[in-house]
Amino acid sequence: MATDKYLWVKKGENTTRIGLTAAGQEALGKVKFIDLPVVGREIKVGDSTGEVEAQKAVIEFESPVSGTIVMVNDKLTDNPELLNGSEKDAWLFEVNN
């Protein structure tokens, strides 16, 4: 899966949020499980930042940004299907700017 096309990046004042695009949602199908990165972990562009198991594929996400992970979308742990909602709500993690 070409994660550069399927992840969106939204730079804020102090953090940058990474999420799943509508195209990514469609390519994956219904999400069944997600493994999110650990808060405090330093990542570089291209590093693995988690895995998603879905109806159509199991993929490992490669980070489109570098930084320290400061927040993950904990709601996805118990409700991975939230990634099949609106693109705005389908966020995975945030890194510091």
C-alpha cells in the first residue's frame, strides 16, 4: 500500500497530526485491528508507525514525518472501526513540531 497517498498530514501550532485519507479507507475496507505507536517514541520519515488489519489488506504504516510521538488516538484501540468514519476523525497519532 502506498502510504504516502493514504496518510494525511495536518501541521498545527505545536504538533503535526497524521491520519488516514478517504482513499486509504477505501483501499483497506473495514478496519478490524490497529497497532498504534508508543507515545514518547522518536520517529523519522519512513519508520514503521503501526499496523492496520482490515477487510482488504494488512498494512504497516510508514511515517510521513519525523519527530517525537506526543499523542495517539487511544479511541482506536477499542474501536478500530472509527478509521472508517470521516477523514477528519480518522487520525492515528501526533508528533511534536
